[in-house]
Amino acid sequence: MIEHFLSENSRHALVLRPRRAMTKPQFIALFSLIAVMTWAVALIGYVVGNVFAPLFALLDCLFVAVVLRRVWFKSSCFETIELDAEHCTVSRSGRDELVFDAHPYWVRMQLEKAREAPRIVLASKGKSCEVGAFLAPDERLDLAEQLKTLLARAANRV
């Protein structure tokens, strides 16, 4: 998902976020359903003589909970690309420092074709940074068009 913001000092900001398939209550409901079904099968197994079934159910529920929690936190990451006449910066969630910082006149946006999906790389003076890696292929193409337009406008190439 690409969100476009324009501040009062004509600084453009593109906030890139991965699309979430479910909300937090839906994740909780999914885990609850999986846990209930797992424990139902484990209890049936215990009744018919499998004394290890509850232990395996507990391990299974812990594993599923950890994996779903990791998926949830991975889907909350974002990237911010900010452009004005003096700077083109890229920052990522979870990091205080900038990943990329250059003058927009010297920034080149490269759209590299790959088998799965195109890659968008911003490069300047030997530094490069891939942006939008978690976006869907069609969203990456939209991002490439927006970046191309914004970079040209920021560098007065229009």
C-alpha cells in the first residue's frame, strides 16, 4: 500500500506498507480456532490412550502462536521515502538512522526486472537502496512511476 503525503514546505512523503490480510481480532480468532481444534483432537487422542497428545498439542499451539505473532509484526513494517528540492531520503521502521540520503538531482531510480517481481533501486554516488521490497508487483510498478515523476520534479527536470 502506498500513501502519498505533501507537507506545507512542499516536501513529498511516500509511506510504503505491506497489505495486511487480516486485522488483529481476525488473527486472534484464527489462533483460537486452530487451538480449539488442536486440543479437541488431543483430548480424543488422550481418551483413547495417547498420553503424549496433550504435550504435542501444547507444543503445536506454542509454535502456531509464535509464527502468527511474527507474521503480525512483519506486516507492521513500513518504509518512508521523502523528497524535496534538497534531499531524497529513505527510512525504515525500527531504525533511527536514514537508510539512504542524497540530493534528488543525482538520484537515479532503476527498475530491475526479476523473475518474480521488479525491483526498485534508488542509487546515487555509489550508494544504493532497494525500496518497496514487500509490495506486490503491480504496486511496485505504481511506485516506480510515482518516484520517477517526483524525482524529476524535485530535480527540476520536468
